[in-house]
Amino acid sequence: MNKTELIEAIAKSANLSKKDATNALNAFTEAVTKELKKKGKVQLVGFGTFETAKRAARTGKNPQTGAAIKIPATVAPKFKAGAALKEAVNGKKK
């Protein structure tokens, strides 16, 4: 599913116009992005948690030349699925 298909699904499910669904999705992604930039987390009980993780600097290998390269430390966004989402995807019910 791409962004356009997601907007259509939100619009249909929530009985919104596509414009309103687009605005809602954009507002959600902006809010999550702002919080992650502050090193915070967004927790949606039952769905999951968006947060950041630190990746240490490390040495890698250039696959074309085999030469060692230095990969700098970085902060990466991550998502951890909640129990209800895992159960829904696996078809299990509590």
C-alpha cells in the first residue's frame, strides 16, 4: 500500500474527504517526526511505539573494492509493534 492508497482507505474508513484524510495523515507524520527529532517517543497503546535508537560508529566493508570504510554514529528511527497489532497480523485473539 502506498500513501495514496492509505489516504483512500482512511477517507473511506473514517468517512472523510480525501483532502481531510490527506491533512490528517500529514499531521500525524509531522507530529511523529517532530517528536523523534527531540529524541522522544510516540506510543499508541495496542498499535506500537515509534522511537529512536543510537547506532554506534563502526567499520564496514565496501562491497565493490573490499576496502574498509568508517561508518559514522547515527540516530535511526524505529517502530516496535504492540501486542494487539501483532495478534491481528498473526490472526490470534486474546
